[in-house]
Amino acid sequence: MTVIYRPSLVYLNGKFERDQAVVTENGTIVEIGDATRSIGKYPDADLMDWKEKIMIPGTVNAHNHSFQSLLRGIGADIPFLEWRDESLYKYSPLLKAKDVYTGAVFAFSEMMKCGVTTVSDFFYVHNEGIESDEAIIQAAKDTGIRLVLARTMYDWEGAPSGYIETVEEAVRNTKALAVKYAGDEMTHIVPAPHSLHAASVEMVKAGHLLAQELNTKFHIHVAEEPFEVKQIQKEHQMRPVELLEQIGVMQDHRMVAIHCVWLDNHEIELMGRHRANLAYCPSSNMFLADGITNIPALMQAGVGISLGSDGACSNNRISVFEEMRMCALLQKVKTLDSTAVNYKQVFEMGTAKGGEILELPIGKIEAGYRADFIALNQNHLSLQPIFHSSDQILANIVYAMQPDAIDAVVVNGKMTVKGGRLVNGSESAICHSVNELMEGLEEKFQKISK
């Protein structure tokens, strides 16, 4: 089916254009051009007349833990390891696959209302084995979001038992999912050895080898907290990125590192030399008092940078627009340089760069890309004033826009948010399911504690 979108303004090639139409077929953008000509060329197409709407690419959440949305507000304002034990390790062992599904529907629905059209979900709660992964995938399908499942490979014995697999189990289960969903446009599986403190060197190397076999990237947390750096220095007499280079997992440009807060200059140079990529989560790093990643130095070194929200119990919002704003402002105050990172750069990090790093044709409104985009209410107060300047409009989107300015969201050519409301679910029903689940988990935990 051919659909023509005719917004008042559309973001094309780094600027806003008027009187342009975006033509889609079967979830792909096939043509962009003069609105009157396009409507005449496709007389049988469905016309979406988006008067007083601003059309921009859908945002890409390059790092999230969907199950953590269930734990929002639990373990707030405490040190990292306390937060881990009081929220993640306390409740996640109780989660069944059906609970994982509830959490993912909750997370994906909320982030879509905030303009996220693709999410990379870094998932490690395998209490019911591969069935738990399938719950995440089903939740993505039911809500309509595009999913990259970064299936976590985890063998640190200090974690809850549901997180832990042997190297052989982790490879087998991750590969099975990748093979099953190989032809699925909306579901992509990538290996994700958790980190150098929660995955053994053997597990990290196995994740990298599997990524080579599947021809994908692999995702890994790197240097989020000082304790990881100190532990690796003690055990291996080198820093995290130096160890990753030594074990041979960086040389083919497949690594997507998460956080990278505590890198020294040599590690930053190594990241750039090996064309590694970063999923940066500024709000989470602030919430957990992790520190501030050196984004200007990483950019200068040539590292590709995308944005992630991280889990909703360590942020606690899951909007990529929020991360755009936080990234720019945090780097300005860290460097005392207002030009350190600008709104154009962070907008690209949250859209086109995210698509590039996830290796998907998303994040741009361009022929050949997937039909993933957002319609903003041009008359929303938080976007005013609107002049003819593209720069001023984009600056307002990054620094001023409120979430309720998002009127519609389209993923793969299908409307998932319309008039600011979910198309594929009821917010009240989702809230009821989440609260009923968490009340039950709290009762279970109290019984276990006794």
C-alpha cells in the first residue's frame, strides 16, 4: 500500500523543508519530493495530510533494559552497588517470562509515546531460559516498536542464578534466536557479553566470535564504574579497553561499548583507532553518580556515538530527546565550553547515528530508509517561536520540547501513536497490569525474607 505524508515541515538532509511529501510503500520510504507533484503521481495513495505538523525521524534508543521499568522508583538516591542489590538483585529473580513481557510492553509503550521507534534492549534476566527472550520479542511485536535484542551473555557467579549461563549455553541460545529471526524486519538479535566484570574473558571472546559468525555488532558495558577499572587493573594489569584490544575483540569494528565513563586518553585513542562505537547514557550516568564520559574527546578520536536511556530504574525517564538535551548540557558544564557538543550533533546521535551503529536503515527521512518517523504539533507552546530558520526549530526540539508535543509516531509504516495516544494498547490497562504485578512480587519477596 502506498501512503503519502504531507507535513507542514519535514526534516531533510539537515534542514527543514516546506511543501514536501514523503511517499512510503510497505514500510519503506520510496520517494520524497514536491507535495503537489507527488500527490498527482500517486492518485490511489492514502494521503496523510499532516497540516501544522513537523515531521522528523523517529529516535533510536541504543541502550535500554526494558524489565527495569518495573523497578522505577525502587533504590533511588543510593550508591551504585546498593542500587544493584536493592533493586535488580532483589526483584529480578522473581520475574517469570509473563512478567518480563508485562515490563517490556510497559517500557516500549512509554518510550514510543516519547518518540522512540527503535530500541536496543540489553536483556539478561533468563529465569525461564530462552522463553524470557521470546517475551521481550513478543512485547515489541505487540506494541509495534522495532527491536534489537542485545541478548546478554553473563557468567559471573555473584549474580542471581537466572542471569548466569555457561559460555556454551549463552552461545547456543543467542544463536538459536538469531537464526529464528534472521528474516524478520522488526527483530534483530546481537550478542551482548555483559561487561568485563560480569562476563569472563572467555565469554567476551565467545560473544565476539558469534558476532563474526552472525555478521553483527556485539554490545558490552565498558568502564561504567571505577570498581570495574580497579578490578581489571588488579586482575590483568591493564585498563578495560586495553584488555579488550589484547583479547582481540576490537580489531574488526564490531564493538558497541556502553557508558565508557572511566576511560583514559590512551583508551579513547584505542576506541577511535579501532572504530569502536559508543551507546552513551548521560541521564543514567548522572542518576547513579557514575561520572561524565568524555564525549568531545571520543568524537575527536572518531568514535561513533549514539544515545541510550538505560533502564528506567537508573534514569528514570526513557526518552531519547531527554538524552539529547542531557548530553549537550552535561558536556557544556563539564568542559565550561558552550560549544563542546551542540544540538545538531546530539540530534544526529539520537537518530541517524543510532541507526548507523545498529546497522539498520533508520534514523533519517530519506528514500530507501524505513518509514519510522514522528509528527510534532507545530503549535505546541514548547516549540515556539517558530521562525523560518531550520536551526532555530531544531534547537527548540532538542532544548525546549516537552513530550506531549509528539502527536503521532509511525514505525515501519504503521501508526503506533495517534493524537498522542497509543494505537496498540491501553495506558490504563498497562498501568493496571504493572501495579498488579509489582504488588504480587512485593508479597512474594516478603514471604521469602521471612
